[in-house]
Amino acid sequence: MEQENVAVVVHSAGVLKLETVPVPEPGPHEVLLQMHSVGICGSDVHYWQHGRIGDFVLTKPMILGHEASGRVLKTGSAVEHLKPGDRVAIEPGVPREIDEFCKNGRYNLSPSIFFCATPPDNGNLCRYYVHNANFCYKLPDCVTFEEGALIEPLSVGIHACRRAGVTLGSRVFICGAGPIGLVCLLIAKAMGAAQVVICDLSAERLQKAKEMGADFIIQVAGERPQVLADRVKGLLGCMPEISIECTGVESCIQTGIYATRSGGVLVLVGLGPEMVKVPIVNAAVREVDIRGIFRYCNTWPMAISMLASKKVNVKPLVTHRFPLEKALEAFETTKRGLGVKVMIRCNVTDEEP
């Protein structure tokens, strides 16, 4: 290998280090990748700060990173659809066995799934990484490595909008203008939403949402959920058929219920506390369907097609870029809430096409 395999490793809550790790060898159905671009997700920061997310608890050092792209260096003996030199985007969730969820196409719900940077599985924020070849997707020449890495958060938006039933003419309300709220905005628009209103505490993020296609923005200032729901209705001229909640905050979930028109759908994307107080009777008597999502499934081919055809532009999401050697500075930047998406470049010698 040209360089040592440097990785970003979280040891315990608050302890993050750059370390040299062995270069892995691909198995028969795997490929060895030279990593290029890896985005920092809020979950990466959460493991660094708290050592756990819900039931996923850090019990040993773990390499972070799951929003990623790279170049194939070596293929396993059974891999036929990829070859050395291919540029790929990585889907981080891989089922370990073919169970009932895999058979009906919802492999993201499989209890045996491997997922990058989720205990006990290592992520791919390193120079060299091995992954299941069936979950590496070849990138067209017109799609950059950075765009390839952004397919992971984009997939959350695709899955959320599919679950919500966004279609031509839909009116959509999105709570939260962070990276996930913004990709939900992009996908809702691409799927035909006529109007999208998005709310957030941050004026900077709302301005970014406006630049990326939001029809209306609301800067939240501590209003009661019913009052905020009325503001949404006032801007749209009606209640939205679809609300997508991307914060996990209790008051925002309440707002989503009050804002959604009778017979509509509220999709919960953001993860907050295990128990929240919500006006469930209000939702029940108005037949508002409340649906959850868990990551995504069957989204990478659609995302690649949307990026290649320029139907979706994710480039404005990246506001900060760091080389792998400055990964700790990159994590501090994300922790401080600066910008939108922080991207780490793992290989400075491999130029974008």
C-alpha cells in the first residue's frame, strides 16, 4: 500500500484518536477499497461524546464513519461486477443472513444487519476498508466521490419520502433544516411536491433551505406546537398532506401531528428520547398516520440515477472539508454545529473526475 491505514477511532465517551490499523484482506464476496470521501454524521459525534446511542453501546474501540465512497483496489474471488479502479458509493448496512425481512425487501429491519460504525461493527473513516461487494455501487463518471458519499444521507430522504407517499402536487411540512431535513426537502421536490415549508431555529440553515428549493421558511422562536402548526397552514393556505419530522424533539413531533391535515401522514425521522408525550387522540380521530423509518433500503440505485441526471443537487450541503490528518478538527467543527455537512478527504492523491 502507498500509505499506512490511518483510521478515526472512538475508544470511549470523549476519547477520539487517529490511529494506524492493519490493512484488511477482502473475502470472496468483498472488495478492498481505498477510501476517498467520508461525511461526518451526527451519530458519529454522538458515539464520540456519549459512547452509545440507545441500545447500541460502545464496548471496545470502533472506527467511525458510514457516509462514504472510494475506489476499488482489490476484489474477492467471487466478485464479478466490480474491478480494480472502479469508483463506488458504499451502502453501510449489509444483512448477515437471508431472513424474512430480506425476503420481503425490507432488509434494513433485519436484526442481524451489519452497519458501519454501529457497535460492534467498525466504520469506514480510514484509508483502506473492506466491504461486501454487493453493497458497493459503481459511480458514473459524472458523479463525484463527494456526491457518492452524500448518497447515504440522501437515502434517508428517499426512504422518508417513500414512506410518506410524496407525489405530484403534495404539500409538505419539514421540521428541522439540518442535513437530513435538507435532503428530505431535495427529494420531496424531486418527487413532485408542489410546495414545501421548512422550520428551524437557525436562520443560517433556513437560508440554506431557501437556496435549495424551500418555498417557505419559518424561524422557530419558542411558539407552542398549535401556534406553529397554524403558521404552517397560513403559509401554505391549507394544512399539508405530509409532515416529515427530522429533529426528534417532543414539541416538534407534537407540531407535526397538529400541522398534518386529516387523513395525512406524519413520518418520524429524527431520533429523540425513548418516551415522548404526543396528542395521539388528535391524530387518531383525524386519521393521521404516524410512520417511522429505520435508515433506508433499496435506495442507492435511485440516488445514483438522480445525481447522474442532475435532478438532485447535493453539492451545496458540503460546507467544510478536511483531510484525514485533520479529522479531529473536523469532528470539533461538527460538534460546534458549524455549517451543514463536514466532509473528510481520506485520499488526497485521487482527484475528482
